[in-house]
Amino acid sequence: MPKRLFAKARRLVASKSAGVVLLAGFAAGFIALSLFGTSMIYTGTEQFCAQNCHEMANNNTKEYKDTIHDKNRTGVRATCADCHVPHAPVPLYIAKFGALNDLWSHHVTHAVDTPEKFDAQRGHMAERIWTYMKGNDSRECRSCHNEAKMDPEKQSDMAKARHTKAKKEKLTCVDCHYGIAHKVPDGPGPQELEVDKAFISRSAIF
Ligand code: HEC
Ligand code: HEC
Ligand code: HEC
């Protein structure tokens, strides 16, 4: 079968229609790439993450509203995808495919479709995110907050003291800054979680 197909393809390419075949191939490839790119962009928009999904609109989106990353003096914001979706291509694709699990729990298992069910799962979900952020040294936070460019002289005394301690003790942003966009669940916080820091390299591009 592959042999026959191969022979057929060779005849086609050898014939006058080869140019047409090639063009059709390019067109199909272009359309597929555009669809892929558009879906990657659309599924990272605030509208998609914060509003289209009812589980988020009823819980995390409400909590995030008016926090410092939503509304502040300058209007420079971090929206859902800025903190939750990696920026490098391969981790980005892995995260997007992982998110298919959310579709499964929305349409099939209905695991978090009421605020009560959501709160019951929150500790577990938060722990997964803390583990991930500790594992990659708060990579997504650092895509905006450049530690080397944070000027201690412009920080409050408390922030200055704690950031010096953070460097000495090799703590990462989310060790201290958690519950900054959502309700904090009961149970252990990020500092209590043991995480292998080599788990996801901060500079991972694949
Ligand atoms: C898309 C960029 C962006 C990302 C990603 C981001 N931040 Fe921010 N963050 C900001 C901006 C902008 C402000 C300052 C808002 C202002 O005061 O004008 C801010 C403010 C803060 C503050 C100061 C809060 C205050 O009350 O003054 C902390 C703490 C902080 N971010 C921690 C984090 C942590 C932790 C993460 C990762 C989980 C994170 N940020 C991810 C842009 C970002
Ligand atoms: C050891 C705990 C700790 C760690 C780790 C830590 N911070 Fe902080 N940070 C603090 C405390 C405490 C404050 C002061 C909060 C206050 O004044 O209300 C603060 C304040 C800030 C502020 C506001 C500064 C100001 O003067 O208003 C920003 C922005 C911030 N942190 C970002 C980060 C980022 C980004 C990281 C990771 C690179 C990080 N922090 C790691 C404890 C920590
Ligand atoms: C500034 C960074 C930041 C932004 C912006 C942000 N999150 Fe989060 N999110 C976190 C962190 C950190 C956690 C881990 C739990 C915690 O500390 O609150 C988390 C946890 C979660 C969880 C797990 C359940 C929970 O409450 O712990 C969900 C779901 C979630 N975020 C969705 C969203 C959605 C939807 C948006 C946009 C409306 C959003 N996040 C915006 C940082 C952020």
C-alpha cells in the first residue's frame, strides 16, 4: 500500500500538475498553521480564560478583580495567562495540551461546577500551581518582575529586608507572595511544600 501510494505521488509530481500539488500543499500547511496559531492566541486571552469558562468566572475571576495585577495606578496589568501560561514555545504547548484536562472536568466529570465543589478542590489545585511555580523559580512572575532591576532603595523597609532574606535562603517569589490573585485555601502554604527545584528549569525553552 505505501509503495503504491509512493509511486502514485511520484507520477503526480512528475506530471504537469506537480506545481499545483505543491501549491495546494503550501496552502493546506498555511491554513493549518494559521488555525493553530489563532487557537493558541485565543485560548490565552483574558476573555477566554476569565469569562468563557464558568468555573473561572464564578470563582478565580471574581477574586482577581481589583487586585494589584488587575487595577493599579498605571494600568499595566497581569492577566490570567501572564501568570499561568509559560511564554517559551514548548512549555506553552505542553501547558495548552494539559489544559484539555479542564475541558474533560467541565464536560464529563463536573468536578468543580459549583463554588462549594470548587472550594473543596482549591487546596489541591493551589498546591499543584505552587509546586509548578517553585519548581521553575516563579518563571512566569519573572517574565515581568526582573529581580536584578528591583531597586531596594525604592522598596518599603519590610520588602527590602525580606528580599535580602529571600536571596540568602534561596526562596522564590511565590514562597511569600501567594494568594495575591485568589483566595488562600486552608492547609499548607508554598513554603511547606518540598519541591525539587531542578524539576523545571527556569530558562527552559523546550
Ligand atoms: C504581566 C506582568 C506581570 C506578571 C506576570 C506578574 N506581575 Fe506582579 N506586578 C506587575 C505590575 C505591573 C505590578 C505593579 C502594579 C502597580 O503598582 O502599578 C505588579 C505588582 C506586584 C507586587 C506588588 C504588590 C503591591 O501591593 O504593591 C507583587 C508582590 C507582585 N507583583 C508579585 C508577583 C508574583 C508573585 C507574580 C507571579 C505569580 C507576578 N507578580 C506576576 C506585573 C506582573
Ligand atoms: C521571603 C519572602 C519574600 C520573597 C521570597 C519575595 N518577596 Fe517580595 N515582598 C516580601 C514582603 C514581606 C514585601 C513587603 C510587603 C508589604 O510591605 O506589604 C514584599 C514586597 C514586594 C513588592 C512590592 C515592593 C514595595 O516596596 O512596595 C514587589 C513588587 C515584590 N515583593 C516582588 C517580589 C518578586 C518578583 C519576588 C521574586 C523574585 C519576591 N518579591 C520575593 C516578601 C518576599
Ligand atoms: C499575579 C499572578 C496571577 C494572576 C494574574 C492570576 N493568577 Fe491564578 N493563581 C496564581 C497563583 C500564585 C496561584 C496559586 C494559589 C494562590 O497562591 O492563590 C493561582 C491559582 C489559580 C487556580 C487554582 C485554584 C486556586 O484558587 O488556588 C486557578 C483555577 C487560577 N489561579 C485561575 C486564574 C484565572 C482564571 C485568572 C484570571 C482571572 C488568574 N488565575 C489570574 C497567580 C495568578
